[in-house]
Amino acid sequence: MKVLVIGGGAAGFFAALSVKQHHPDAEVTILEKSTKFLAKVKISGGGRCNVCNATFNNRILAEKYPRGEKFLRQAFEQFNAKDTFDWFESRGVALKTYPDNCVFPVANDSQVIIDCFLREAKKTAINLITQQGVEKIEEWREGFRVYTKTDIFEADKLIITTGGHPKKSGFHWIENLGISIVDPVPSLFSFNIEDESLHQLMGNVIENASAKIEGQKLKGIGPILVTHWGLSGPAILQLSAWGARLLEAKNYNFNILVNWLGQQSEIELQSNFKQFILRGENKQIQNFCPFPFTNRFWIYLLHKLGIPLTLKWKELQGKYLNKLINGLINDVFVVTGKTTFKEEFVTAGGIQLSEIDYKTMESKQIKGIYFAGEIMDIDGITGGFNFQAAWTTGFIAGKLG
Ligand SMILES: Cc1cc2nc3c(=O)[nH]c(=O)nc-3n(C[C@H](O)[C@H](O)[C@H](O)COP(=O)(O)OP(=O)(O)OC[C@H]3O[C@@H](n4cnc5c(N)ncnc54)[C@H](O)[C@@H]3O)c2cc1C
């Protein structure tokens, strides 16, 4: 049996190795468009590769995917986060789980993941070919013919793992097969906010915050990072993922409400304020901050809310008290655009999931074609979830039915 894996990224390698595990006699080839395999793995997680997330309950794990939750909940029954752990550790890659459940190689270097894949590919005699971008697929006899600019490849089975694409046109050679594509939109981006005084706080991190889109239920929880163009950090990226389609429809112009105290409610905060006023007493409000903020951030917030810096804590009541409470848990920012690093971190959209069998990753339209990774309409929030989807779908696709 000849198997062609199209796309030499995370999902492609995992799928190819899974083919060799389940069908040792298969002849497996990975075709890669660029000059390098696994380029995204290399730059992932700031060069450290956040391999997966130590969430070992499949239902909770699936909840981390704005698109693909139901599909993956079932797929995780075949290969989940624990399986990822075991897969890498049994192949000599030691992994470490951090307090936020993110899992990285102990070596803190994505290269160890790449080396592992290349070593395993060599051991199992997988053919690796670069600079072959697939442009057309044709059903031919019992299998397929695959066309690149310079060559034609033949195979009995195809696993397509070419990743996301920012434009629908990037999927034309797959659409030509009669397979439906959900329009791609960016996910995981930061928010542009035109506020010079905010920009000056670049680098400030408010560890325990949350953000929501005004008028919506969508919420991002976790650290917020101030950048020189607006706000970023896990809570913002999460919100961008959950709101990917909605925010695109709004042309990235919307308001967000930030709770600088995480999930604290107005009632909780109000009752805590009695103690703050007692503790601050005669101190000027600018000189005593009972919250985990830097002094610069605290002054920024007081300025923004129009609270006199010299006001004493014991004088804090009425209008100013209300303004402060509201500003701490419902701070409004006008977002006027998005910023992505390099390319979009991930794209939402891709092969429509209703056309893929979740048990096998096989196309329901064309038997013998399988999909894995970001090419599918699946994407997760940050924290190792996107690679987990690539490993899970790659592993299942490699079983070939
Ligand atoms: C900067 C950055 C950091 C990230 N960090 C993390 C992280 O730490 N943890 C995490 O879980 N996720 C992370 N992600 C997301 C993660 O990298 C992707 O979800 C994952 O790489 C998807 O794997 P894939 O194999 O489906 O696609 P890709 O990794 O994109 O691989 C697809 C491959 O197919 C090739 N290809 C494309 N078209 C063709 C064609 N026509 N013919 C042949 N080959 C083709 C491409 O050149 C590429 O090599 C990060 C993403 C970025 C951009």
C-alpha cells in the first residue's frame, strides 16, 4: 500500500508515523511544499514548543476548542493528552508540566521534537521530500494521482495535512474535489487600542484578569499583557479565539470590558472595599494600591477614571468609590483593529467537519482521503491545544480506517 502524506508539519509527521505503527509494510512518503519540514514546530511556544496541555479529562480538554469541540470529544477517546505524553516520553523526549498545565520539553527547545520526528521517520523508512507543493489531486484507478509543479505522484491513500490558510483560495485544489471549506478567519490575535497612556505601560502584566466583548457572553480569563499597540496576553487571545467569527463580522471594531481583578463581582469588591479604606486610611490614593498592580498601572487607572490622585482613602465614597469599583471590574476599551504576530497564530475555518468521519478522519465524500491538523475546521485556544488536535487527528488518520 502506497500512502502519501501531503504537508510536512506536526500533523503530517504524526500521521505518517501512525501509518507505520498500524501498517508497518506501507510505503509512506511525506511531500512538503517548502524547503523545510516542521517549520511551525520550530517557532512554536517561543521556540520551546508547547507540546500539549495536561488536561486529562477528555470533556474538559474538548472545551478548549472554539471550533471542533464535539468532534474532538469523540476523537480524544482514541488519542488524548495522556497518550501524547506517553508517545513522546516513550520516544525519548522528556516533558515537563508547568503550573498552568502547559507541557513543554524538559530541554526547553522545540528542536528536540523535530529531532524526534526526523529520527522516527528515518527508523521507519518514511520517504521525506521537500519543495513539492501539491496543486491538484485526481482520482485514478483504485487510488489517486497527485500533481505538483514538476512531478506526478501516485498513491493508494492520501492524508492531507497542509495546515491552515488565511484565504479560501488557498484550498482551491481541495475544493475542486467537491470537498466543502468553511471560510477561514484569523484566530488568536491581540487587540489594537488607541490610548497613548496605555501604550506607555507596555510590558505590564496583570496576572489575574478577564475580558469580555461588550454585549456578548464570550469571556477570556487569565493574564493580560499591555503592549505598545493595545492589549494582549492569554485572556485576550482566548477572547479573540472564541469571538473569531463575530469580531471579523465587526471588522475588528468593538468595545471590551476588562475586569482587572479576574472574576471578582461588584458585590464581592464592594464588601472588600471597607477593609481597603481602613488600611489606606490617611494615605493618598496614589500612594497605596491594595491590588496586584504596578504603581504606574495604578496611576494610569486612577487618571483614566478621573479620580483625584491626592484623595485620601478615608475620603473615598459616593461618586469616586463607584467609579473606582466600576473601573476595576468593567474597564471599557475601544478596540480599533487586531494585531497578529507574523502570520495568524492559527486560522479558524478549513475542511467542514460534517464531511469528515470523526472515527477515522476519512472524507465522507472521497474514500481513501484522510485529513489531520489545522486544515480542518478545528482550532483551540493557546496552551498546547492546537498541537494536541494535530496529534490526535494525525494519529487517527494514520490508522487508515
Ligand atoms: C508562531 C506560532 C507559535 C505557535 N505555538 C504553538 C504552541 O506552542 N502550541 C500549540 O499547540 N500550537 C502552537 N501554534 C499552532 C500550531 O503551530 C499549529 O496549530 C500546528 O502547527 C498545525 O499543524 P499542521 O501540521 O496542521 O499545520 P502546519 O504546521 O502549518 O504544517 C502544514 C505543512 O504543510 C505544508 N504545505 C502547505 N501547503 C502544501 C501543499 N500544497 N503541498 C505540500 N505541502 C504543503 C506547509 O509548508 C507546512 O509545512 C503556533 C503557531 C504559530 C504560528
